[in-house]
Amino acid sequence: MCDAFDVTPRTLRFYEAKELLFPIRDGQRRLFTRRDAARLKLILRGKRFGFSLEEIRQLLDLYDIGDQQETQLTRTLDVAYERHAAMIAQREELTQAIADLEDQLKWVENHLTAMKNKNS
């Protein structure tokens, strides 16, 4: 699992402790099923999108309620739309901050150039 998903054993133990993964225990060894692999893939994707671990756990838990994943997919869509809107807002804020910083850089450069020309 570590090699397949480029994660550390500590990461797997952490997700197990958070009840996101449920490997089979064989002494000190942990045996991960295909279901665990699918869950880990969704966990990592959710983290990349900025979902909290609690949101991810809640979404994964909806898989087993027996409605052919309708509830899970509906809730996932709702959370994803919320996250999408937040990401767009962050991007807009970052774009504005970059523009403001570029203006400041130009002002300082111009000010320094003027000072050098005055002292020459």
C-alpha cells in the first residue's frame, strides 16, 4: 500500500486510527484489502481537494447504507460544490494579493531607481 500510493506506514496507521481504513490484523502485520485500497485512493483525493478528514470519513461511511450509493454521491456532490466555491474564492484572493505585491515591487524598484539617479 505504501508503494502503490506513495504514503508512509505512519500515514496508514494514522488513517487506521481515524477509522478511515480497516486492515486485517495478522500479528504485527496489517493486510489491506481492495476495499482499503479504494478507500485510500478516495482519502488522498479528498485531501488533495481540501476536504477535512471528518468530511472524508462521513462520506466514506455513507457507502454502506444500502441505497446504491445515492446518499453518498449526493452528499459528496454537495461537499464538492462547497469546496469548489471556496477554492475559487481562494484563487481570487491570491490573484489579487499577487497583483498588489507586483504593484509594490514596481513602486520600490522605481523609488530605488529614482534615488540612484538623484545621487548620481
